[in-house]
Amino acid sequence: MSKKPMYLKRRADSKIALLVLFIFFMFAAWYFLPRKDVAQPKTSLPQFEISESVFQGHVEEIIAPRSGIKAYYMFQDGGLTAMSFNFVQTGFAYENHGQEGIANIVAQTIKEGAGWWSAKELRNLLGNSGIKISFDVNQDDFSGQMTFPNAQRADAIKYLREMFLNPHFEDKYVENAKANAIRAIEAQKENPSSELALIFNQSIFGDYPYSRNVLGEVNAVSRFNRRALYDFVHNNLGKNKLFIGIVGNLSREEAAEMIDGVFAKLPDVEIKNIGEADINWQAPDINLNRNIPQDIALYATQGTCRTCEDFYPLYIANYILGGAGLNSRLNQTLREQENLTYGISSWLDLNDKANLIKISFAATDENMPKARQLFDELWQKAGVEGFTQEELNSAKNHLVASHNLRFASTIGISDMLVYMQRYNLGIDFLQKRNQLVKSVTLQQLNQAAQKYFNHNLLRAEIGNLKK
């Protein structure tokens, strides 16, 4: 290979040096230009300009011709198609007594052989064709996602259909999944955060299924076999529990046929009723003494539902108080000003049967008393005094600007289409969501803060606790 002559290399280096100097002097000239100082709002939240753009995708409801299954569909040009699906009332809270943990094992192993293909063959087929399929489970739902190159649609339909209708649950992979789950359950006892969360849930919910461990119980998991896993699929993953979102370069007719191709032969299944959660709001504080480097606090109080009128006011109030990361009120005081914790956060915990606000933070045992005291002061201040107009404006700006990040991927949009149906938000939700945020008034914000940040907190802490 010939080398560039040295004189050409030196000439190129000289040009680069001159360019760097030019850029430096232009920056310096700009930086030192006289400018009018602009007063910034006194708020700890970052400033963004509200984007007035409205989501441009056109969401349609489609109905599969053979099964009558409804779904939300959106055409999007490109090389990939995504489908998200959600079986409601099929999560770990709906498992039969004595089968705690079975939903998690099914989610881990339903791809391990199906139809005509062994686990190894199916893995190779999926990998070679670029088809990706995954499953997940939470308290209420059993869900999944599939993405595939448009040219592989027929194969993707076939593979996913067989996972539902004819899963193999090959013994080797089932036993591996069970062993992993049992190890994880045992490891939870050595993980302070996991131990605290499990005991806290049991205190709040008592015998209600939300108190269960998502990983299940060791005695139950150890008994699962292929027959039990297949029966779970057949008795719980029914087309009458299904929400579907499809996004990709296919027509609405092709999308409807895809639904039938995967789900039409699923049975209608029994809808289980687990009743309403009876939360023990008088539960005593939990204090677990453990010799660990950081004390951990986990608090909870009453929240609101996703479709309740005060959802957006509380959503924004929580964002300002503890949901805005390092820029929240809680973090600005406890972390940035007082250096008491690496971080503190609050969030809205939305479930079908219980809506909570949760708060979590950690501190050394020397710092925990002061961290606890400052948190209480900030919590009470938010409940009594509320927030400022500047804080509301800043929060709106960020929540509007960051909303578009949800649409960075095709699968992100298909997930959103399922979410819209799951919570009955309306087919035009993506167009109206930002306006719902921007329409919240300061009065509504502070009414929500006064309503929800004045509840008594359920408290749990673990560590070298000092009172």
C-alpha cells in the first residue's frame, strides 16, 4: 500500500491547525459579545421550550376478520414491523394457590421449542431471520413483543402462533428456569432492597395477592412440570383478555390478517376475580435491623388511578417533588445541598387494584436521621404550600419535550398503542396527550398536592437504624 507523501501530510496538518484556531477565535468572539442578561425562573427543574408539534401518526382500530379481535394499528414506513400484546388479569396476582411463580417460568420458557421445532431449531430460525420475540409478567398482566423484518412476516406469525398453541417446554430449559428462579428467590433474602420490598408489600396487602413475590415460592416452583406450564398457557392466555398494538409497513388488512394468524385459535378463558385490595393504612412502621453499608427507606401512600380526573395534576406534582431525577425538590435538598444520599425518587405505582405513591432513598446510618427529617419537612411543605407557577411551567416544558422520546422506536409505539387500549385513553390519545399536560393549572396542581401529600405515609426501613 502506498504511503501519502510527507509534504502532503504536513499540509493537511497545517490546515487542521488553522481550522481549529479559526473555530476557537470565532467562539471567543461570540462568547464575549455584550448581551442582555435574562432573568431565569427560580426553579430547580431544567428549562425546555414547549414543542407545539403534535404526533402525526394515524392510529386506527382494526378488527381481525375471523376472530373478531380488535387492535390498534398504525402504518409506519420502514423495514421493521412491531407487534405488542397484553393478556390482562394474567399476572402473578392471578396465579392459582399453590402455583405461585408459574407465570414467570412460562414467560422464561415458552420459546423453548414449539410446533415442529425443537428449542435449538427455533432459536436458530429466529436468529437467522431477524425475528425477536419476548415475554414478560407483572402483577396484573402477561405481555409480549415481537419485531421482524417485513419480508419475514409469514414466518414470524407462524413461530409466535405455535408458541401459544403448541409450546414444548423442553425439560432441560424448564429445569434451568426453575433452578434460576429458586436461586433468585434465595438471593432476595441477601438483598436488602428486595427483602424490604417483600416485607413491606406483605404488611400493606396482607393476604391479598399483590403481596406475592413475582418469582413465586420455592416449594411451588420446584413442582412445576411441562403439563402445568402448558395448562397455564391454555387456561390463561385467552383471546378475550387480549390487547394488541401493531406498527409497521403493512396495510390495515394485512395487520388484521396477522392478528388472526397468531391469535385466532386461542380459546376464550375464564376471567378471574381477585376482589379489591384492602390496604392496611394503619400498618405499623417496619424497621429491620441489618448490618449493611446504607440504610434504605421505602414509603408509600394513597395515589390516584390512570383515568381519574386528577391524574395529570398529581403526575406533575410528583414529578416536581421527586420524579424529576436529580432536579427534583427532594434531590436538590437531600443530595445536592445536604449530601445525605446518592439519590431519592418518588413515583406513581399504578396497578389494577391499588394505586400508590412510593418514595425510596438510601443513606448511611449517620445520615439517615437527618435525611428522614428533611424528607418529612419537604413532604409536608408540598402538601401544605404546594408548588410555584415557575415550577409548574418548567415541569410542563420537560414533560412535553421528553414525550417524543417514547416514539424513538417502532416497538415503543406499539407498546403505547397497547397502553392506550389497556387504560381506555382513546384512539386520539397521542395527539391530545401534550395538551392534557399543558392544560393543568396551578390551582389543580396544588389541590392534588394538598390532597395526596397530606396522607399518612406507610414506612419501612432496613439497616443500622438510629431513631
